[in-house]
Amino acid sequence: MIGARTVRHHKASYVADWDQLPEWQQQTDADIFEHIEQLI
């Protein structure tokens, strides 16, 4: 796994706070997390 400090040109969403993410990204992430919760 590559840490954020070793990636020189990372995407903002990789390090952005939840409140700074666009609404579509928040919803996508929430959908992914909910799906994973259902699997475990």
C-alpha cells in the first residue's frame, strides 16, 4: 500500500475531508460502505 506522503500527484479526493467532497462523491462512498456492511 502506498501512503499519501509517497504519492506526489495525488487526487484531492484521496486526502479531502468528507465535507469537502462533492455530493456525488459522498453518495458514491456511502453506497459502497453500505454495500460492504451488508456483506459482513
